[in-house]
Amino acid sequence: MAEYGCKDFKVGKCEGEKLVDGETMPLVLNPIEPNKNDIKSLLKSLESNKEWFDNMITKNSAVLLRGFDVNNAQNFNDIVEIFGWEDIRYVGPAPRTHIYKRVWTANEGPLSEFIYFHHEMVLIKEFPKKVILYCEIPPPEGGETPFVPSFRVTERMIEEFPEIVEEIEKKGLKYTFTAPSKNDKASMRGRGWEDAFGTSDPAEAETRAKALGMEMEWLPNGGVKTILGPRYLTRVFEGRKGRKMWFNTLVGMYGKDISSAMMFDGTEIPENFVKRCEEIIEEESIQFKWQKNDVLFLDNFATLHARRPSLPPRKVLVATCK
């Protein structure tokens, strides 16, 4: 445990953690003493160990702060702000509400729905480096936020489908996505284009979409179809052991009512390839159960995350950082 040496935190354990390539995911950090669990002590500990903590997120891909009195969105925002990481505004299909400063609700789509594994904002040109989640109200049943070390998916897909992986790597991916004009909270992908692009002017929306690397096609019902590509299948990010991350949202968008995924030149991706990938992601996933006041830091370059269906109530807030 020497490399975790930090006098201000105690390394703990959680149900569902896994040892992956010599690293514990998530790395659980508890208060060093039971009486040091107040928000003031936590902020002080984070302040004096910023660099170490940041390194732990990169090294272990996920760090879980557990057992601290993080009682509300303000406390959570203080934790996020202490690191000095730049904020990045969420762009995507999920309906969300701004809560406080840098804090938003996580996807507000129906709790009965499974939100599929994804890297946050993988489809657009600029995506967060960190996704930080805070559990204000843990669900009575279900509602986990499982995550997956992306490089394991790449390794296994290359092992089983070397030719297809190589072909997609060469050609790149093309995605399409259809958004309504106004928000539809009955859908977990119901964010309207007006909210997504922050304007009700179609011309301005097109300008903003282009800046994010999207083409747009207007639909008779006032909705819009966005076309994105070419996009990566895998990415290698600095400081992560040269690992090839499965940096795409192929399974989540393939063959759905409102979305599609294919090779950039229009070649269809074989269904068995997508199905097998879905199984591998599930097998590699790490499950932990939310506890009240948990704060989970995910390295968005290295992990896919999801949301299991849940019984209400469940309240998880999120902040995204560059």
C-alpha cells in the first residue's frame, strides 16, 4: 500500500471493487479518524494533497470518497472547486438541471431505464477529463453507477475480432442522433436541440453544432438529426500506460430508434461484433452500491460508466472538469 501513502486518508474497501492490472478500482478513501469526517477536515486534506489525489484518479481510474459528511450540493461544489480544474459545460442528449455553481443533476430520464455505458461527451470534440458524482439520496434498490476500465474492452475485442477492429480503426465511426425541438423528460435521451445548443434559432444552432464537429439535418416535425464523424474507435491518452481505451459509444447508439452507428464510409458493423462487445463490457464492469454522501471521481479518459435501473428516490449530482 506504500504507493497510496497519504497521511490524511485511510484506504478502505467497498463491495464490488476489482483488482485490474494491479490497480484497485475504485480506490476507496475513508477519513483517517472517525472524528475527521467533517467537510472542513476533508477540504483541508484535499487541499494539501491535490497532486497526489489527481495522480490517484489517473492511476486507479476511479477514486471513491466514502464516510465523509458531504451533506449537500454546496459541499460537493466546494470539493470540486478545491482542485482548480476548469469547468466544462455538458453537451449531450440527457435532460439535466443546474443545481448550484458547477453542480448539475445527473441524467433525469426515467429511473426505470438503463443508461448504457459511455465515456462522457465522447461524441464531441471536447470532452471532460473528470466526471465527479455525488450521492445525495442513495436508491433503495438498483441505481448503481457501474464503470468499466476501457482498455480491457479493447484488449478483448482485438483478441476476438482483430480484422473488424482494424477496419473500423482505419475508417472511423459515423454516428447519427435525432433530437426533438423541446425537452422530453419521459425519455433518457429526450433533451431537445434548443436546450442542448442553448438557442432556439436554427441558424445559431447549426453554427454551434459545427463548432462541436456535427452536421445537422432538419426534420419536418421541428426536430433535428445530427451526424457525427469520423470518430475514433479507440484512443491512447498520455500517462495511462499506453493503454488503448475503447473510446466510443458504438454499442449504445447502434441500431436504435433515434440513433445509429456505422463505419464512416457507410459500411455496416456486424451485429455479432456489437453484441459480443456488449457482453464483454458487462463482464468487465465494476459494481458498487451508492451510500449517502459518497463522492466518486472517474477518469473519463479511462472509464465507461452507466446507470442501472433504480427504484425511487435516487439523487446523484454531477460535475464535469477539463
